[in-house]
Amino acid sequence: MTHPVDVHVGKRIRHRRWLIGMTQQQLAERVGIKFQQIQKYETGANRVSASRLWDISDALEVPVSFFFEGLDGAQENAGTDKVPTDLMGDKEALDLIRSYYAIPENQRRRLFELARVLSDVA
């Protein structure tokens, strides 16, 4: 049976990997393991050791603490708004974020303001 912390850490690994456009194979090569092991980490099926998490954080260019962000308040905030609890685990949301940051900054700010107005009306 998987532990909720292992599942959370795995989702954060997948989230960061998707965000920077890295494949499981690329991450595995940088860490020196097989891509199947990355799959197991991302699903929480296998627990990530401290030294392996250190290597993964280095490969993904984030501090180790990144993988634990949102863990404390995950249950507290569940169902309090319309945003899914695992927003960053959603591939569509990550694609939207990548597309958003590909827009030039001045246009991106205008799009952000439009989205904010539309969400206030909804």
C-alpha cells in the first residue's frame, strides 16, 4: 500500500518534469537509473530515498523542499474552492502554464487581467 507522502512526492516529481518539458527517460538518464523506476516514483509505488531525491532535485533544478510543498495543507484546503487539489498534476493545466509563459510579458499581463475579470464575473 502506498503512503500519501510518497504519492505527493511522486506527483511533485512528475509536475516539475512536465513543467520543464523533460521526459521520464531524460530524467532517468540524468539520475543514473531506468525510466521504469521514475514511473514507480511518480505513482508513489516506490519510495524515493533521500539520496535519490537529492539527485532528482539536482536534475530538475529545484530544492529538495520543493517535493514537500503543499503537503501540510493538502487536506485542510480540500474542497474550499473550485481549484482541483492536484492542479499541478494535471497535464492540461501544465500545458496552459507553458503556453501562458510563452506569451510576451506585456500581452501576458493583459491576458491575466482579462482572466481575473472573467473569473470575478463567473
